[in-house]
Amino acid sequence: MLTSAWGDWDIGNFTAIDLIAATTNAFNAALISRRADHWKRYTIVGIILLAVIGGLAGGISRDVLLNDIPAPLLNPWYLILSLAAAALAITIAYYPGQRFREGLFQFATSLALPWYAVVGANKALEADLPYISAVLIGIIGATAGRFLVDLTAGLTPKQFIRGEWFVGTAVLASVVYVICDAGLGLTIWPASLISFTVAFLFRYAAIWWHWEEPEPWEPEELKATEVERPRIQDQLRAEFHPEDQ
């Protein structure tokens, strides 16, 4: 059998960053399935499938929109690393005596979210799409996995509800990448690292200081039932220093 029949194992600059996106999002999706609001008595196989969906959906959505064969169908590293990320997340979640760590999950979300936005914007620019389209492709790539995971859990997808600038972070990463690439002429790695750093710091700051997307006007009786969400610093303190609580 020819080597090509086993897939394209090459890892260039774009593929390396795309694999980071797939792996971090797969890990994040597996952790999400262990959250109380997402938990539906998933089996280990179910968690692995959610990880694969969360890890690969962004790249597949991007490539389908750009009329390309999805990269995960050509390069086996996407599936291998997504499975490895799922195994790591399951090990963490099931480790004896360890409970789910919400603070670390929020950190993982901040870490995973910008990468697909970055590579989506890059590939759209390489396809000579307009800047606004590059930003749109970045947003879709960054949020598609979470969309499908939330639907599987029977929840309203994260994109549509109150949160610490989930979609806004994807917009920011995509816009910064377009500026770095088209405006400053930077190559893929420096442009990606700058975009990731800016978006990650913004997302984590939003979680830390409770910056949330504005909501429309709503009746006071509905506001009265809202419960303030805990801050990430309080969650981390509870996880690592429970004696202080």
C-alpha cells in the first residue's frame, strides 16, 4: 500500500497551528461534558466522541465553507491528537478523589478559543476572501465545536447566552490576525502568536473581572431570579485552598 493511502502526515506551519486548535478544543470539549450543566451520564465512548466533535468541528466547518476537503479527513494527526486530548481529560476527570475544577476549565476555554479563529482568518485570506469574510470564517471556526457540544447536551449554545465575551474573543482574535497579516505583512507564526495572546488576555480578563456581553432590557421580575455567577478567582481559590473558605 502506498504511503499516501495512510494519509498526509506532513506538518507545515498552518497544520501545526491547526493541530493546536484541534487538540485544545478537543480537550476543552471533553472537560465540558463533565460539567454539572452538561452532564447526561455520558459513557467514556460518549465523552471521546464529544471531544472529537469539539476538536474537529471548527476546522471542518471552515474547510467546507472554503470548498476544501476538511483537513482532519486528510491528516491522521487531527484524530490522533483529539483522542489523546480526550484521554487526558477523562483521566483528570476520573482521577480518584478529584472533583471537576471549574476555574481550570475556564482557563482551558480561554486557551482554546482563539486558535481556530486565527487559522480560520489565515485560510480565508489565503483564499483571497474579503477581510470581513476572513473575520466571519474565524468566528465560525472558533465557535462551531462548542455549538455542537452544547446542542448534544440539550443546552442553548454558548454563543447566544450571557457570558464573558465568548464570541467577542473570536472576533478580536480574527480582527487582530487580519491586521497583522494584511496590514503589517507578518508571517503566520508571529501573526498567530500576537492574535492568540491578545485574545487570550482579553478573554481571561473578561472572566476575571466579569465583563459580559450586554443584554437587552428585561422586566425586573426576571432580573430578580438571576443568580450572580462566581468569579474565576473565587473558583480557583476554592479548588486549591479550600481551607480558606
